[in-house]
Amino acid sequence: MDRSLYIAMSGAKQTLLAQTSNANNLANAQTTGFKSDFEQFRSMPVFGPGFPSRVYAMAERPGTDMEMGPIQTTGNALDVAIKGEGWFVVESEDGREAYTRAGDLRVTPQGRLETGNGSAIYGNDGPIILPPAEKIDIGNDGTISIIPVGEGASTLAVIDRIKMVKPELSNLEKLSDGFMHTKDGSVAEADASVSLVQGALEGSNVNAVSALVEMIELARNFELQIKVMKTADDNSSVSAKLMQMA
């Protein structure tokens, strides 16, 4: 009796974990540059003294969907989207380089160029700092040019170039900060073949319909596991009564 109870309990627990991952995907269906996470179940034998006679369910995240999201034209000079493969380089919370497809840029009062979530964008020599400007232009190769405050339209100064990289996808993984990192801890070199589009953003690659269907399937699976647990408990109670009668 206890075997079916604990197996159903492990299945219900892992279903909740998969539901959490799926809910996170659905919550980020409108997040710029978001890459959805995969989730899957597999059977895991329980090893210990003797033979592994019990097999429990285990949910895991095998990877991240690297497919491009839809490109949406915004007309905003600080909105940029990478064409094809490639990543923007940003500064993570621990000061390391991280990679993202989110190009919703903004300039802080201190002149720092950062993404919409407040992460600094890297240039040739680290985070990009812009002087006061009347106009900012970003070229297809990531070159940032400005018209300084008080200068004429003919005065165009090149300030920096956004660092864009193209590491091997097999060497990338998403960590808890939501950014992509290299698995081996290496720093990707700037790649001149990566280009961008100004005035556009890459949307999330989450398929909201598929995520909703997956949520319903996981909810039904959870209910099934709970029913199995209830049945195991009822059978255990009946067995106990039979033992008392005997």
C-alpha cells in the first residue's frame, strides 16, 4: 500500500514543479526577448540497500527554447532587436557578463545605457556611458552615435559600439537571474557578423495557447495523482479494519 501512496505523492510533487515552470513561461509571454523553458518527466529508480524496486517520477528542465521571438516594430530609437543569431552582452548581478535578446534600452540620468530591467549594456570596454545628447542613433553593427547637446545636426560623434556575441548554443544555459550564461564560465568574444535592427523589439517566443493547454494537462495529471493517493489511503484503512476483525 505504501508503495502506491509514495509513488503517487512523488508524481504530484513533480507535477507541481512542472506547473511552476509552465506558469513562469506563461507569465512571460509578453516579456521582451524571453526564451521559454522546457520541462519533462522521467522515471527515476530509487537506489539504496538491495535492488531498486521502486520507481518515482522526476521533473526536470532539459533546456531552453532558443527559437527567435517575433520582431515588433516600435519606432523608438532606443529599441533594438538582433537579426538572426546572436546575443547582447549585459552585466549580471554578480558583475559577470551575461547574455540576453532583450533590446528595450534606456538611458539613466547618469548616462548609463541599460536594458528595461536595469542591467547595464556592454560596449567595447564594459558598460556603456553616454554623454548628454539631443539624438541617439544605433547602427546595424551596434555603433552608437549621438548629437551632443547644443551641437548642430551635422555634428555626429561615435561614442561606443554595443557588444554582440554568438557563442555556441550548446554552451549556453539559463540561470536563476533569467539571463543566459556560458556553461564553462568563459567570456564570449564580440562577433562582427551579428547585426541588429533599430526601432524594433524581439518578443517572447512563448506560445501562449500551448502553455495554456499544458497547464490544463498538468492540472488534470495532478488531480489523478491525488485520487490515487486517496485510493491508497482508503485501501490501507480497509486493510487495517480487516486485520482488527481477524
